[in-house]
Amino acid sequence: MTIKQVSNGNHNGTVVGKDATDPVGFHGATPVVQGAAITNPVDAATTQAAVISILGVLRANGLIAT
């Protein structure tokens, strides 16, 4: 298998997706736009909600298994 390097050699880094509405996907997942902002949790309930939201975004992008 040939590996394709995603880099332009620039020391400033590489960006995937031009903006929040540019769909991106990993590991064969269907590309999706950037997930909604997640507010800072202030208690156990909002911490749980934030973790659930983060897991949803990671799964949608194919970064963790579903």
C-alpha cells in the first residue's frame, strides 16, 4: 500500500478543511461539517453532556469506532 503524505512542507502546518462548513471525514467515514460548539461544563450533568457531545463528534468524523 502506498502512503500519501498530506503536507506542503510548510513549517506553519497543514489545515484539513477550509472552514467550519467544509465536510471532513476519517477512516472511511462520510465527511461531515464541524460539530457545534460545546459549552464549558459547570457541574456533573453538564460535564456528562459535554462528554456525550464530544464522543458524538469523534464518532461522526470517524476518529473513534461507533
